[in-house]
Amino acid sequence: MAVRLGIPDQLAGAPLARRLAWVTGARLFFLTAVLAVIGAFYLRGAGSDTVSIKIGWATLAVAFASAGVYAAVLRSGRGLERLALAQLVVDQVTWTVLVYLSGGAASGATSFYGLTCVAGAALAGLRGAGVAAASGGVLYVGLVTALERAWLRPPLDQPAALYALSRDEVAYYVLVTLLMLVVVTLLSGYLAERLRVASGRLVLAEERADRAERMAALGRLATGLAHEIRNPLGSIAGSIQLLRDSPALSDEDKQLCDIVQREAARLDDLVTDMMDLTRTRKPELDDVDAAALAREVVALASSTGRGGADVEVVYLGSDRVVVRADAGQLKQLIWNLVRNAVQASSPGDTVKLELGADSRGVLLSVSDRGKGIDPEARERLFDAFFTTRSHGTGVGLAVVKAIADAHGFEIEVDSEEGRGATFRVALGPAKAAEDQPAA
């Protein structure tokens, strides 16, 4: 499975379940208020046993009963999109009943069809608004046709004059209502899309502000720790090296010295990573031979740590590939990816660093044969201090992401559990051979 990490797609607005719950509650309140208004103005003086009163009460009862069904589905968390679309259709059926009770084709309740279109856009974007408009239009035209052809009689307790319209009047009301549905659908769908984009940008801006705040705090901590840790760390590493060279030490003692040196180097790498992560230096772009940097990193990794012991690091690719980048930062990016791959590998494994080209331009990839990346961890893979290893710090990949973002590089992670991982970085277009400076 591949996970692309450029500018992340953001889910705009509240989750669908929360929006559904809000719309369900609002529609119950609104429907109760509408039925009260219809009762006050259209059914005034009607007995409690009249047809309109019975239909009104039945409609209200069905609305509250359906709300219970919605609540049960919401609690289960399954089929929410289908529930949202079904609720829109049920609402249009409800408004059609109200239109029938309050004048038929000329009823002012036809405006409620548009209200459901707006709710549909809020729930499911243009698709939701379209479903609401289509169902509302079909139901309204069906009701008007049934009344016009006497397939359905007006309520006996309503004034007959309300329903006695000429064909021209009926055609006028139908066209106006359908035009209203089209306009409201397009407008609400457009506004919902704009709101989704704006909400996504707001979420992204909040994440960036939160990240900047965390990085500022980390920077203050790293600056203080760099001096306090590195000075004694240098003394420890130097003293251990002198001690290890002593001929009086046994092989077991020398192995213990190697462990101390390795752990001291790991602490030094951690301080370096923290400093790199908190520094926000703008890349100084120049023509850089990425292949030469890659070979330097492989040589360094092959002579230090596990890369010089039980994990082989190899370079596969072009001899010369020139890209626009900051040489120091690009080397740091490659080094962190290789070091991460070595740490994820088992003894005897091979880490491959490749440099080639595809449709996006120069492509750098680092592959390992470790245990892979858990699907739940992929979304947080580049977060500072998030790690899947018991001895990891979660800083190295965060530095990679920061450098890639500063350059506009795109990172892609391909991993299957138990089959290792491959990190690919698109470095942009390569310079044409005639434009590349001589070696």
C-alpha cells in the first residue's frame, strides 16, 4: 500500500455523524414549528377528527419515529451516507404532505423543498443537494399531477378554492418550483464545496501553527541540551576510545567499550536531529549532483554503526544526476532515510539506495527488508517523536519531511507488513546533460 505525503488532503467540517445528528434534531424542531403554523392558519377551527388534523399528527409521529431509527443507525456508525440520503428523501415526502395540506400547487410550503436541498449540500455536498432536488421535484410534480387529474382529492376540510387552479397557473407554479430547486441545488452545492475547501485550509493552517509552536518549544529545549549533553558526551567518547586502545583490556572489555561508544554516538545523533528539526533555515538552491551525495552517504553508512557491521548498504543508479537543491539539506535527507532503513533491518539484510527518473523527474528511493510499517502508523510516520521502534526517537523522519516540504519534494511510502518499506522522494526535474556543469 502506498501513502503519498505531499500537501495532505483534509476532511472539511464536522464528521458526517455529527452533521447528521444536528440535522435530525433541527428537522424535528422545524417540522413541529411548521405544523403548528399550518394548524394556526390553515386548520383554524377544524375539529380534532378532521382529515387534515389526522394527517398532520400522523406526519409528526412518523417524523419522530424516523428520528429514533436515525439515532440507532448513528449509534452503530455504519451506513451513514445512505442514512443521510434516505433522510433527505423522507424530508421531501414530509414537505409534500404539507404541500398537500396547505393548498397543493400554490402552497407556500414548496419553499421547504429548497431547504432540504441546502441540508443535503451540508450533509453530502452537491450529491446530497441533487438527491434532495430530484426527489422533491418528482414528488411535487407527482402530487400536482394527481390533484390535476383528480387521482387525489383535496382534503375535505380545506377550502376548495385553494386547489382550483387553471392549467396555466399550475404550469407557472410547477416551473417556478422546479427552477427554484435547480438554483438552490447549484448554489448550495457550490457554497458547500467552497466551505469544504476553506475548512480544509483552516485545519491545515491550525496544524501548521500547532507544529510551529511545538517546534519553537523544542528549539529552546534543543539549544539548551546541545551544550549540556555534547560536552560531556565528547569527553565520554574520547575517554572510552583511549580506554579501548589499552592493551590491558580483554576482548569482553573492548566489546563493552564498543557498546558505550555506539550509544554515545546515538545520543549525539539525537541532539543533531533535534537541532536540524528546529532550525528553519531556508534552502539555498544550487545545482547539486544527487548521485555523488548518495554515494557519499552510502560510504558513510557502510563504515559506521550497523551499516559497517551486520547490514549492507548499496547504491544503485546513475553516476551523475544534477538537481536543484540545497546540498547540505539534501545530504541530510538521504542520510536520515538510509539510517532509518538500517535501523529497521535485521542482521544480514541489504539496504538499497537508488536514484533514477520517472514521469515526475528524478526519483530517490531507499528500501529495506524489515518488518514493514503498520497501516495505523503510516499517517503519523513523519510526526516528530513518533516511532514504531522501542529504541527509536521519532525525529529522523520528521527532519526528512521538513526538508522535503522546504524544497517542494514529494514523499511516497510503500510498505507491506513483513516485507519491508520503500521511501521514495521526487526531487523534481533533472537538468539537461548539456546544462550540467562538468565534474
